[in-house]
Amino acid sequence: MFDPQKTTVRDAEVVAPAKKITGNSYSALSVIPYFPFALKRVFILEATISKVLRGSHAHKNCSQAFILQKGGFQIEIFDSIESRLLKSIPNTIYLVPPGIWLNITLDSNSNLVVLCDQLYDEHDYMRDWNFFSSWKRLK
């Protein structure tokens, strides 16, 4: 699908809005038609009182999709040459391929759902910017 060492910020996609279904005690999003990968892991990033910075890493193999559940966020993505800012739009899916550095800022009282095509693997993470930049230049 993607060669992570060759991905650029232009490979990240903002996908058509997800279908939101809301009831008295639940809220659901229909997102499966938009996914180019099978889901293997789901987690939620939460910010309560103040803004929260998350991410500050890249993945070697994991593609991720981000869906805002409540509040707001911005995701700054880098490919070691260019950067791009993704700002929150309700009920929208943001697809980020592997090989892209992420800095996520969550507004206070926000929940961001993260869907992944890989199970958690610490070896998949690149947490050092200099290592990431060198790794991208090996392409």
C-alpha cells in the first residue's frame, strides 16, 4: 500500500464525513466504507481541563485514522521535508499513512478516536526526530 520511507504529507487524506448516529445515551459513527485498511486497534486520546500535546512520533508500519468525538484538535504532520496542518472538522475522518511524524494538540474537553491497522508494537514507533529524519532520507 504505502512505502513508509517514501510517504509525504500529501499522502494524508481528509475523507468525506462519517455518518453520525445519535441516540439518548449513545453516539456512533459509520466509517467502514471509507477505510483502506482492516482495523486492528482502537484507542481514545482525551484532554480534560487544558490543552494536551500527544504524538511527537512516527510509525514505521502503522496507518492511522483520526475521528473527533468531541471538542477540537489540530494535527501537525511532517515528512522530514514538508509539513501540513490538519484542523478538526466534526464527523470527518483523517487518514495518516506510516512514515509521517505527528504532533497532536487536543483542545480542552476533547476526545479523539484513533483507529489503527496494526496492533501495538513499541518497535514500530520512531520517537526521536533526528532518527526519523535520517530514516526518511534512506529511501
